[in-house]
Amino acid sequence: MSEPAPPTTEPSLDEIVALCKRRGFIFPSSEIYGGVGSTYDYGHYGVLLKNHVKAEWWRAMLAERDDIVALDSAIIQHPKVWEASGHLAGFTDPMVDCKTCKLRFRADQLEDSQCGRKPSKRPGEGPDCELTEAREFNLMFETSVGPVRDSASVAYLRPETAQGIFINFKNVLQFARKKPPFGIAQIGKSFRNEITTGNFIFRTREFEQMEMEFFVPPAEAERWHRHWMDERMRWYTELGIRPDHLRLREHDTDELSHYSSATSDIEYEFPMGFSELEGIANRGDFDLRQHAEHSGEKLEYFDQQSGERYVPYVIEPAAGVDRAVLAFLVDAYDTEEVEGRRRTVLRLHPQLAPVKVAVLPLVSKEGMPERAREVFDSLRRRIAAEYDEGGSIGKRYRRQDEIGTPWGVTVDGQTMADGTVTLRDRDSLEQVRVDAGELGELLAARLEEPWISPKAG
Amino acid sequence: MSEPAPPTTEPSLDEIVALCKRRGFIFPSSEIYGGVGSTYDYGHYGVLLKNHVKAEWWRAMLAERDDIVALDSAIIQHPKVWEASGHLAGFTDPMVDCKTCKLRFRADQLEDSQCGRKPSKRPGEGPDCELTEAREFNLMFETSVGPVRDSASVAYLRPETAQGIFINFKNVLQFARKKPPFGIAQIGKSFRNEITTGNFIFRTREFEQMEMEFFVPPAEAERWHRHWMDERMRWYTELGIRPDHLRLREHDTDELSHYSSATSDIEYEFPMGFSELEGIANRGDFDLRQHAEHSGEKLEYFDQQSGERYVPYVIEPAAGVDRAVLAFLVDAYDTEEVEGRRRTVLRLHPQLAPVKVAVLPLVSKEGMPERAREVFDSLRRRIAAEYDEGGSIGKRYRRQDEIGTPWGVTVDGQTMADGTVTLRDRDSLEQVRVDAGELGELLAARLEEPWISPKAG
């Protein structure tokens, strides 16, 4: 956990939340039943944005390298996994109860909590506060598998995807014919019964992770740790995050998780200050040794060339999908005055934008809708396109700006005469006339070009 | 549930399971701890295949139509959702216990069960059997949210993704500017504490669904029900499933779920017989009415043009990702005699194949590996490619055949002289010489062509 930095002049979290709701990116879950604390559903553009974030991660892990394979392990695994990993004994928060107001607090966050009866005071300082001793509360969600609920049927929802990778280390060695250094990458949901959630989708009980465990010879661990810090920083900046909004922060010794010998967080300057976006840990041989001990299986690598046998060290870049989505939204959010009007625009990297091109007839008559639909149909097979004919052209552009559509194509009177359309750029607002038949090729090429956020300038 | 048809001469489930393990598609979860019943992890090629199946579903739902939007709702929703949906009261199986052997059986499947002491008998027929009365056992996984475990903290893992769609009906009406007929599509995990699991990934407790709820004016429900049966059948056959392995089976009245007025299953001829691949239900207005009643929110549509106000009917094509993966694997599995040797080949649709092209140097010398890597690097940005130089060329081809790679490119002596490579077709085994520089264009075009399984003939 990092200390929040002072707020910036960037968008507030409220502005982001409002845009997400207004445009159907993300909204509170189970809202018709009054909602569930810190649980969100992704709407249409939110799903598309999130899918693009995940696709870019897969691309960086699989398509651009040869040393990583994919995995998708189960959410409900053998309970022994959590015994071996240390989660059953150690994945806890210390909690205290107030017997008077019946509220429960994290013992290590009393300073930042409010007394249930006198919110100006902190717990323990209110006149009637009666706090219990702190007791450890496990953050794993518990459930029961099978028809009988007893100690033998207890199971947990995974609190991280990483362990599913460690327990498959041997399978991958055997079937994917890999040898260290190599990695196993996974995207999937994890669950933590957090007491303190909040900051929109920054910390929720149900969340999606993108984790990769990179197995290396112990002597090379430090070098690979550095490599993955660089690679992951590059991933965010190449997808448009402004470098001055990112920082790499090394954990102090007393912050380190039980499994880690060194961790650096990539922090992003969220509206609530610099906070963890991704952790890059050197987990050493902790996990493989633990699982070897608890399972009785040998989890090691025998190098036939050198005759050496060793337990690989693990470098882990662990990112949150939802946090990445939030960072991309915050970084892209912009407002500006255009011709006397305020416009809100998401300056998303074109690869991340939910819709790449909007096709709009200038007016809903004179054959323009029909012609615009033809243009739309010619584009949609190559590139994610949206057709919109409802309302004034200005209103439709504002809508596309707010969902971050990088290009707008307008079919107007001149289109009917010479077959050209206007192509509008979301960021520069420049409009050029282009032959409708050349649009597909042109936009597909632009989509592949490197991109720098215009907010960076 | 359908009556299993007699087995065919097609691959046995064991052969599929063995291939999946051998090539790292799918293997038992938590294997180093002895496994967890009916839980599987997807390995590298399994993840790629599954991702392609999901991408094709999104393509059919979103890119090829204008009337469906995407959603990704939470797994742990408000408990009232399951009260309203009827799952809390009615999503149960009747169970009986045997007090003698301590086994538990589904009361409606006693005929097919074995007595715990005398397996040749069924429960109740063994000499010492003492069966209890049947009692209802809810199939939802229960957990507890927050630090205190009491009745107020009880929550459930969703048993279907559909309800997350119904409770967001109003949000989508409002923000996605849709009006009936329109659909909301979602892919995500669901959980059912099934007593009887089995047949590999056909029935597991944790599984992934692709569900779409299509909201229509009541008078149009039957027409849309037919439309979606046709569309979904087409989806499977266009992705290579042989039409004679599919059938549409209408549910009898006594089979219908509590919410459904008519359901037809798309059944696939799995190794264990024709079984449900996807259900296409007319859910009527059951769900929206239930949630309106329980939440107090109006869940209806007001048609401004006709002045009509109504609760839409819902047509639901509900598919299982894992079942679809299994069907594609079974349908693609083939063995044949080639030059006196048996080869196993997955004749997957190229769009579904985990790897589209393998690039292989004929031998690991004479500059061929370097030249092959150049060819590989030129291809990988356009198309999922794999480079392999280990072992004999025959062994490498057998490996690619087993993972279903449609094209193989070999760099040989002639490549070094004239820049051509051999392009091998997985199915016909035809080999042609092609200029290496033209491969990318050629394969990208082939990938877009319609495809018919060579097993269909």
C-alpha cells in the first residue's frame, strides 16, 4: 500500500464515475436491489475496453515473445493449495470490533477510521467506544463443495491466480517443452473478502487479474526482475499512459509479502494519488518449494546440458485488469473548450478504444443514411465501427468523443456527388476529405501506428 | 437432459482426454494434490482454442449485427437476485442418503446408481440399504461477504450469467439507447454444486457460459425463437461442426424449466451420445416480471411511436464455452494411415486453431534455422505462428497435426537458393512451393475463406 499523494488538477474520481455511468462503461452492480458494496458491472463500452486491455496483455505476453505460454486454471482449487501457499494461515487482516456501535475496523487503519457515534473522532476516542482486542480475519471467501457441509467439503475462492500457475509448473515443463527462463501467463477472476474497499473499481472484492510467473535460474533472477519492470512500464506507456503519471516504487523491507524477497510497484497517479497499478515481485523459490513440500512432487528443473538441478526463482508481474481499465480511463479523460462549448473527450489509444470509427450521415434524409450504411458495412468487417443517425451531428460527435472513438466519418451532400466523406480526428478535430473506398485501408494502417497521447505534449 | 444415443465409430472420450493431456490443451486441476473432482485447467493450446471460440461468439453477437450490446456482470450479486429468479427456492435436486453406506444419491437417478456395498445392485436393493426420504438440495454455492458470518452476510456464486443481464435491463435501455428487439450478451463463469458431474469438461461445477438475452415484443417471440435456433445452428456449422452431428430437440412440457414456455436444445453427438450443447429458450416475461416485483422497479418498455407499454419477452440462446470446446475437439479429431504410419489430426476450423501456421527449418543447420526465424518473424505480426526446430521434421509435423495447425511452412535447401518455401496443408497433406514473401498475404486471405470440414465428405 502506498501513501496517497496530493490530488492533482486531473479529473476527479467523481467525474470518471459519472462518465462511466452516463455512457454505460461501468455501473454499480445489482442496482435495482440497492446495490452491493463495491461491486460493479461492465456495460457495453466497458466490456469492449476491458477486452482490448486483455488482448493487448496477451499480445505482449504471447505474440511478441516466444518464452511464455498461457494457462487458465480453476477458481475453486484443492484446499491444500492454500495451505501450501501460506494463504490459509497468513492471508489475514487484524480486526477490532467496537462493542458499543457494533462497527468493525482494521486494527492497522484505526487512524483513518471514524467512530460510529462521533465521526469526528477515531475509534477508541469516542466517549463510549469499547474496542475488542485485534483478531486475525482471513480474506479468502469460503464455500462448500458437494452435498454435505463439513470440514472435508470446505473450499476457497482463489485470492490470486498465481497459485494455479505454480501447481501446474510440472505439467507445463512436460507438455509445453519449455525450460527456464520461461513464463506462464493467466487472466482470470480472483476474490478477496476485503473489509476496506473503495475508490470505484480500484479495490473491489471480486476482481480480474493478469498475472505472469516467469521461472528463471536463481542467478538470473535480479536481471529478469529488472527486465520485467522495464517491459511492464513500456506496456503502459506504449498504450498511451503519460510517463509522468507512472512511477516505480520499491517496497520497504517491512512491506514485503511473506513470499517476496523484492517487490517494486508500478504506481499510477490516480485521482486519489499515486497508487499500485501492478506489482513486480521476485518470489524467489518460495512457492515451488512450498508446493513441493506439501504435495510430495519434485518441482524443479534438471538442465541436461549443465547437469544442474535447481528450483527456479520466480519473477511475477501481477496486474489488475480493473485497475488498468481505471488508469486508462483517467489518463484519457480530458475536457476542452471548442467553439464556445465544453467537450469531454476520452483520448484513448486507438487500440483500446471500444469503437474505432463512427459512421454518421450528416442528416437523416436525401439518401445520406443509406449511403452511410453502405460505408459502415464496408468498414465493419475490418474495424470495429458504429453507425449512428439519431440527433444533431454535434450531439453525435460529443457522444463518440465521450466513448473515445478516434475517428468519425460523415456522409454529407458532397458524398452523394463525388464519393468522398469527411474524416474527423477525435484529438486534433481536424477534418479531411477522403475517398470512401479508401477508408478501410487508411484506418487499418493508422490503427497499427505508434501513438502518443496528445495530453502528453 | 436427453437420452444418450448409441456410441458411434467416432473418437472415444478417452482418446480426446488423452490428446488434451498429451498436448497440454486441458488437464485435471490441482493434480499434484490428487486433483479435485471434475475440475480442469486449460493449458496453452486450450486457452488459445477457448479464446477463439469466445471471440467467434462475440463476433456473431456484436460485429455481425447491430442489435446486441455486451455486458459483464459480477459473479457475486445481491442475494435478492436469486430470490426473485426462483433459484433460492427452486434450483434444487432431490437427494437421498443411505444410512448404511453413507453415500448420497440423486433421488431421480437411483435407477442409474450403484449400491455402495453391492455395486451390482442399485441403492435400496442392497441387503442392508436404509435410504432416507428425499430432501431438496440447493445447487448454488454459498459464501459469506464481510467480516461477520451471519444470515445478513450470505451470498451466492451465480449459477447462470442470465440474471445479471435481467437486472441490468433498465440500465441498458437507458444508456445503450436500444429498443426491442435488442439483445444483451455476456460471457462469464458460473458455478453449480452438481452432485453428478462427469464426461470430462461436459459437466463441471465451475464452467463458463455464453448467454444472450434477446428482448422482443411479445407478439414477435415465436418468430425470434425460430430465428435464434437457425442462427445458432449456423454458427456451429460455419465453424466446422458437421451438420449430421447436430440436432435440434424440443423439450417436452415436463422437462421445461420453471421460467420457460418453450425450449429447444441444440444437441451434439458427443462420444457419450447426443447431449445438450446449447439451450434456446423462450423465457417469456417471467424474469423481468419477477425482478420488477421483487425490486419495485418498472422493468418494461414504452414504445413512443405506438404509445404501447409492455414487458418484453425474452429469447435466450445459452451456450457453454467448455461444451463448445469439447464439441469442436471431438468433431475435429481424426486418425488416418499415411505412408504406413498412423497420424492423429485435429481438423479444426482455421479460425479456431490455436496456431495458424508452424514454421519449421528442415534441418537445424546450413543456415536454415536463421532463415526460418526470419520467415517466422515476418508472419507472426499478422497471424498466430509458431517456430519449431526440435526433432525430425516428421515428428514436428505430427505435433502440429495434433494441435490442429492448418498450415506448415518448411524452410529447406531450395529456400536458401530461390527464396521459396513449402506450404503444407494439414488436411490434404498437399505441399506446394510458395515465395516466402507472399506467405503473409496468402495465409491471411485463406483464413477469411469459408471452410468445410474434410470429415464432412
